[in-house]
Amino acid sequence: MHALRPEGLEAAVWTRLDGSLRTDHASPLAIAVSGGGDSVALALMTARWAKAHQRPLVILTVDHQLNAESGNWTRQCARLADELEAAFIPLSWTGPKPGTGLPAAAREARHSLLATACRAAGASVLLLGHTADDLAETAQMRAEGSTTPFPRDWSPSPAWPEGQGLFLLRPMLGLARADLRDWLSHQTQTWVEDPANENPKYARARARARLMGRGMALPPADLIPGLADLAGEVTEAGGLKIARAHLRAAPVAASRALAGAACLCAAGTTRPPRGDRLDRLVEALRSHEPVVTTLAGARIEADANEVRWMRTLGEMSRQGQTRLELDAGETGVWDGRLEISTDRPVRLKPLSGHTGGLSRHARRALTDIPPAARGSLPCLDNAGQILAPGLEPVLGVRVQFLTLGRLHARCGRINAEWGLGTSPGPGPEE
């Protein structure tokens, strides 16, 4: 029997959960809990929703090891998980910390740790406790020159490839931090106040101080109009391609967002292209002139009819991955673009210089791949015979192309939990 529906703030969160999550699913929901008031409130509200719908809950806590009290904060989160009858997974960001850019590095490490843990736990949705105040602070930071991204209520994990198939849900973006603290007080629940939130050394703390008592910015539009439909016109062929007419007909903002996302996805990288370079690329692609250029690890080619984004061997080598070794039963990702699972030990290397050893079937398949993209495909040497998983069936080796599915996720074509699993399926296996 379902629990009675709550009122007020909790009802608002439940409405957002109802709109994004499946109620007929047995997979666990993951929540990132720092011990702060926002994430504690989210954990309490979500736990009640999960119990009403019989969804198991996993609470994840990342110790960044930046504060002497962080161990106590983790233990407090463990006690909360125990109270909520949720599984608890403590995580730690170990190793040396950078002298500059610490918040960005911490964010990257945190998302990587959380994504890896979610995949291991079988969770495809991770809930985060961002509020309307976080939106206002981000707007303030961006007005002062920061490139910090706006938190969206539903978005793919920024970690890659660890975050493949994982989505982030922020159901409290319409709620104020002060209201949540008041709600917690009525629940007789305690929470942690991280002193870093008040440290003027950090841009977010400075933005928070400037906004004190000035109200909150309205949430930005979650998706760029036309972007999801434009991404639906993209196909996968040794990278990504789209009819050039679609880019010209779409709103400029949608073309720009698609072009930037396509660069990342085709190249398998994570660092977005610089805004000025992306603007020049979009202007060129919306024209009628031929285009050949590189950006954010991708090679972009456009003739009169279509645009292609692809990975080239030179860019791949500069990023550092030119080999992938897997033991039997392991799964790995080739250059951020192909997920490869194997039932036997394999050693993969770039196809460049080895096409002469391919089978007739693989050579025919290779003709559909742009010449500049062929050398970065993976292959393996099987007693002198060159096998190319993804171009042909290879015994015991399964390949899933990640590029198009990742693009769809980034461009809003998957906007709720029931849309997961709709990305292109695995490639051939013998």
C-alpha cells in the first residue's frame, strides 16, 4: 500500500520524482549526500517516496579529504542511511590536490567517483540536492566570467566514460535553501555546515555572499528549443553525421549546442570547445562553403550536403590512448567511443597501418567510414589475421557504439528514467 501523499515542500519534490522516475522498477535509486542541509532534506523526502514505491535506496558520500572534520561528516551520513534503511557507500578523493582550480577538480573527481559507484550498484539515476539558490549563485558566477554550467533538473552525468548510462536528477531546483532548512528543523533533523561555503577564497562562496537577501534568479530554460529534434536527425557512421540543411534550418542556439555536443561525443572527450571557436564553426557550418577543421578532439568535415564529426588518429594519440588490454570477462571503453566486452583476453590497437590484413567483409564495411576516421578504429591481431570488432563479427567480443547515445543524452532526447535503454544496441558478435 502506498503512503499518504505529503504536503508543501515534500509534495513538490514528490511531484518531480513522479515525473522522472519509474514506479514499477526494482533498480536502486542513488542519492549523493554530503551531510549538508540540502542533501539531507533530499534524502529524507526521497526515502519516503522510495518506500511508497518499493524502490531500494543507495546513499553515496564523497569525502574530499579537504577538511579535518570530513570523516565525522561521513559517519553522520552513514547514520542517516541507517535510519532510512538505505545502503551506504562511502567514497574518498585520495591523492594530491591541485594548488589552483580546486573546486573544478573536486567536482570532476566527485562525479567520477559517484558515477563509478552508481554503475557498480546498478543505479541509473543519481539524485542531487541543488536548489534555486544554487541556480542564482551560478548565474552570479557566470555574470562575473565563470564558465560554471547551470545545474539542470535532468541531465546526463558529466563523468565520461564512467557515467555512461547514468543520469542526474535535481528535484529541488525550484525550492529555496532557507525553506529547506526550516523544513528540516520541523523534522528535528541536524545537518552539517561546511565552512568552505563561507570561504571568500572560492567563487561560489563570494557569489553567495553577494546574493544574501537579494532574492533568487529564475531557473533557466532546461533545454534549448529545437535541440532534441535536431539531435534526432543525426546518424552514426564512423562518427556522427547530419544533413547540412538541418543545421541551417534550426535556430542558431540549437545548431550551436548540437555542434559542441557532437564534437565531444565523436571525439570521446569531456572538455567542451571554447565558445569563440565554436561560434566560428557554427557560422561556417551554416554557410554553403566546404569545411575541414578540428575542434575539441574532433575532426569536422562538411561538403555541400552533410556534416561529419569524427575522431582522427592524430587527435587520439595526443589524448594518450592507443592501446586497450582486456582480460576474459572484462569490459572497457575504447577512446571514449566504443564499449567493448570480451570473453577472452584481447589487446586492441588502432587500425591505422593494418587495413591490408582485414577480411573482405571488414574492408567492405570500412568503405562506409570516412577515410580520416578509419585509422582510429580498434583492431586486434589474431595469429596474423587482423580483426576489427565493430566492422565485423569477432568471436567472443561484443561492441557497443556510444557516440550517438551519448549525443542523445546530452541534447535532451532522454528526459526521464523510462527513456533509458533506448540508445543504439551493441554491434556485431560472432
